[in-house]
Amino acid sequence: MQTVLRTEPPAHDVDHPRDIVVDLSGSDRAFVLTTRSIAATVLVITGGIGLFLAYSAVPTMNRYGLDFLTGTRWEPESDVLGIGSVLVGTLTVALVALVVAFPLSLMAALYIAEYAPPRLRGFLTSLVDLMAAVPSIVYGLWGFFLLQPHASKVAHWIHQHLGFIPFFRVDTDADAAVWDQSKYTASAFIAGLAVAMMVIPMACAVMRQVFGQTPAGEREAAFALGATHWGVVRTVVLPFGRGGIIGGTMLGLGRALGETIAVLLIISPSFDLKLKPLEIGTNTVSALIAGRFGEASETQLAALLAAGFVLFMITLLINTLAAVVVNRSRSGAGAEA
Amino acid sequence: MTLLDEPRTSADDPTPRTTVRTEPARQDRSVAQQTRLMSSTTAEQRFVQAGSWVAALALAWLVTTRVLAWEGAVAFCLTWFVLGIAFVALTTALVGTWPEVVDRVMSATIHAAVVLLGVALLSTILFIFLRGREALFHVNFFTQDMEGLGPRDPFTRGGILHAILGSLIEVGIAVAVTIPLGIGTAIYMTEIGGRFARIVRTVVEAMTALPSIVAGLFIYTVAIVFLGLPSSGLAAALALGVMMLPIIARASDVVLRVVPGNLREASLALGASRWRTVWHVVLPTARPGLATAVILGVARGVGETSPVLLTSGAASFVVTNPTDGVMNSLPLYIYSTVRSGEPLEIARAFAAASVLLALVLLLFVAARLLARPKKGIR
């Protein structure tokens, strides 16, 4: 039998594509409905918290106006409530944490992605994740009991040698024969060091993931041109991972701003507006909430909620920026931050 | 189909297109495909590096103890580090060029930073267990509570049973609520999608930024101040749940999104309904990842102090009914006893922290084991 080629064009019966949206069966409809209602519940719960916080911030903002954000005193007795100094304290702690955590997490990520023997990589990655899983109260204990005696000496040393910069000044005589160690404890500096331990694993995880996606061709091209190992890192890996570096650091910053218990254990609360991280006494928004919620009257509670809302907004802004930076960058297309 | 693009027959083309290989395949093929290890050093370089660090160690001892009298381990280590970098730079500069010097210095700095981090992590874990060991090794520490005991009672009396039970109950309730909600939301976001799913995803991602203390303050205000409920384990569980829900939903979403789409399509093409596809294909594929997400969320919840601090109160006795007034938990017990300032109490707090840390380590190892790909699949 032979194949016959068709010579006349086929009759013009128009093709109707089958409708590919089929009716859902009963069980599927139930499935869609169930998951949708679960999602709606979660939306109501999580969105409700945000709306509730925003709503409870309104009366406080009406009552105190912008002074609430810029005021430096928290005196419920005389009806003066301002979180200016607390915001500055929060930023100081976060800044110290970032200054310590940024180089360390960057180098740790570079080590895992570039320098470590391939056999060790999985283990080191787990170790960084483990560091993220250690409870913050444990870092608080570590910072308070183990780190503080050493860190206060470092603070004293910085004050002695860099005290001419106002930022490093402490209200005591640095060169006294018997220096006053207690002046250098319970400070934003030491709290920042403990918080850095929580920031490092978060930032390091994002950076390592991004560095791991560096195109092998570009690395090898740099090596083939005679670059040293650091030359490859500087010209290929770091530019490729820039988005991850910035994004990871900002995610860590978000964590640093909201950290409560380690800070609360270490600092001694004070309400002065000051930019002296080495000196005893500071306060952060979360420590303020944890310290004051118990004795709060209704107005004060509303003010604490407003402070919490401000903190949440700052964290949210930073996290959103971090996500945008990671997603925009060349390396971040596949990475989830 | 037309006959125009018919492939040419071998008659037109004298060279055969397919050849059967007669000699055996070369054995070293796998070697050629391996990426070359870039950080190879010679024995001489390693010797010079080690020598530099030893020399720096000796000089650091001399500087800190004899010349400048800076006491303390931190000063010694910092001096050693600075001198070591200087020695590495010097010894490289003797034989090498500027890029080589930079390369060695940066490599040494990175290694030193990693050692520092390792020391920090190790010191955290060891320090907690060392300080906790006095109170930890008594059976009564795990079987009794602190009812009627003062801060000066010996370690042979009292324990943290109430805190352990409280932690388990609170986290248990929180997990029982958040897992179905979190994973259900993740399934909706990845498997059904649409505009509403995008809204949910945006809100959930935004709420992962919620500081845990604010979650606690929310529950405190709503449940305890407005509704007038007493401080209780249930309120603490709700606060933990509110904190964990976005974390678990987001992590599960990430895990479900990386399930390969062709598995779903294959299942649907075989005629399975969407529900069956999710239940028999998507969820089993994502199970290790989901388990990891949940366990890490639980580890986070167990260790979180601030929501509990605001909502549960602190009982010194065993409470098993979460709605029945104050309850204690491990992080809260640690926080409140450390604050008391009594040496024996602080020792107890460290022992409780060891238990908490051991619990988190256990959860972490479980998560790692579950996440490991099974042999034979990959």
C-alpha cells in the first residue's frame, strides 16, 4: 500500500480549540475553597495586626504630634512621651552590630564559597544555619557574662586612643590610674556585639548563596588571565554578588532593629539622647516596650503600641528595600532572600 | 508534512555520519570535568605562612607583656592578628609582586575572620554548658519545680520541670495552630495563585518583618488588656503563633515553589485532580523541605523570649492547663532568674539555658537529617 499525498486543500471547517478551562470536580472545588479560606484567615490575622498597630498609633500621634518621634523624654507622670532618644539608641545598637557583622559575614561567606575545601562546605553552611538557630537569650547570656568584661576593656582602649572623636567619648577620665570599668559596661557597644552574633548568620546565608551562583566561566576567565585568587574575588565574585551583599546586610539590619532580649539583658536603660555607644546606658524601642508594658496606663500602652508600629514600619521598609535590591541585581534572580 | 526537508541519504555524503567507537573510552574523563581547586599552594608557601604566624605569636607575647603591658586575652589576640598580617605581607613582599601580597593578606584576613567566628560560636555553646554544669547534673533538676524554694536553696532541691513543660505546651499549641494555617496558605499561594494569592503573599512577606516583641505586645493589648483574659500559657502560645505564622508560611512557600513544574503537569496529564496532585505529588516531593521549614520555625519559637515575657506571667510551679493562669517557659525562666542576681539562681539559669540550647540543637540536627536528599534519588 502506498501513501497518497493529498492534493486538494482540506475543506474549510474551522478548528475550534477545546476549552482548556475545565469545570472543577467537586473535590477540587472543595480543595480550592478550603485553601482559599485558610489563606483568607492568615491574611486577616497578619494584616489585622498591621492594621491594629496602625490604628492604635493614631491617637498617640494626634495627642503628641511629631514630638512623639523627636521628643527625648518618656515621663508619663508629666504627660510627655517621646521616642526620639530611644530611636537613636535603637539605631546606635544596630549600627554597632552592622559595623561588626558586615565584614565578618562577608568574609565568612567568601570563605565558604571560595576558599574552603569543597568537602567542608556543607558542614560550614550547616554551622552558619546553626548559629542562626541559637536562641537570642543564649547570645544575651554570652554577651553579658563572657563578653562584657573583655569588651569593656576594648571600649576603654578605644576611648583612650580615639577619644578625641566625639563618637567615642565616655564621661570619665580615660587615663585615670584606676579606670572606672563600670562606666564602660551595659552600653550600646556591648549590646551591639551580642546582636551582631544574630545578624551574622542571616547576612552570611544570603551572601553565600549569591556568591555560589557566580558564573564559573567568568571566574575561570579571570584565572586564565593570570589573576590571583583575591583578584578573582575582587573583580568577579564581589561585583556579581553586590546585590546579595547589600540585600543580606539589610536583612540583618532588620533583625538587629527588632532584637529585644539580648539587648534588654545587657543594657542599663537610660533616656538621654546620646551618641556615645561606649558609655553605660542606652535604650531601644523593643527594650522600652519590654521594660514598660507592665506598669503602662492606657495612654502609655497606646504610646508603646505606636512605638512598636514605628519600629515595624522601619523594619518593613528595610526588608522591602533589601528584597528589591536582591531581586534587581544580576545575581539575585533565583535567590530567595 | 512535505517531502522537502527530507534528510540527505548517505549516498550523497561520502563520510559516514555516525561512527562506532572501537577503542575504549578514556578513563581520565571525569578528572577533566572536575573544577580545578584554585587555592593550591606549594609546601614552601605554606611553611612561610606558618612561620609568619608563629613569629607574630612570639612578638605579640613580647609586645603585650613586656613592652606595653596590655593585659587581657583580647589585646593579645588583636596584636597577634595585626602582627601576623604584617608578617605575611612582609614575607610575601620579599619574593612576590604587589598583587601577590594583596592576595596573601586578604586570604589571611579571611581565614582569621572565620576562626574568630568559629571561636565566638564555640565559646557561646561551651560557655553555656560549662556554667550550667553544676546545677544540670541532678535528677531533680528535670523532675521538680521551684515551688516554695528560695534563691539560696541547694541544687539538690528544685528544678525546671515547670519551665520545660510550659515551653512544650506553649510551643505545641502554637505549632498546632500555625502548621495547618501556614502550609495551607503556602499551598494556596503556589498551587492556586491568582490576584488574591499575590495579595496574601505580599502581606505575609511584609509581616515577617514584625519584631517578635511587637507580636507579644499585640497579644498583650488585645487578649489581656482589652478582653481582660488573665496572663496564661494560651496567650503566650498565641503570641508565639502570631510570630511564627508568617515565618512558616513564607518558608513553606519557598519550598513549594521549587517543586519542579513538570511533576505537577505529569500528574495532571494523567488525569489526576488538582487536589490529588497536591496530596500525592507536590507535598511528598516537598516533604523534606517542609519538615525543615517547620522545625526551624519551631526552634525559633522555643527560643523566643520577648513574646512570652509579655503574655504568660511566670509561675514557679507546674501548670499543665494553658488557660489556667500564669505559666512559665524555658526562655522566660532563664531571663527572670538571671535578673535576680543571686549566684545560685544564675547557675540554675545557665543550666536551663543548656537544656534550651540542647533542645534547639536536637531540633536543628533533626531538620538537617530530614533535609538530606535520600541516597539513590540524586
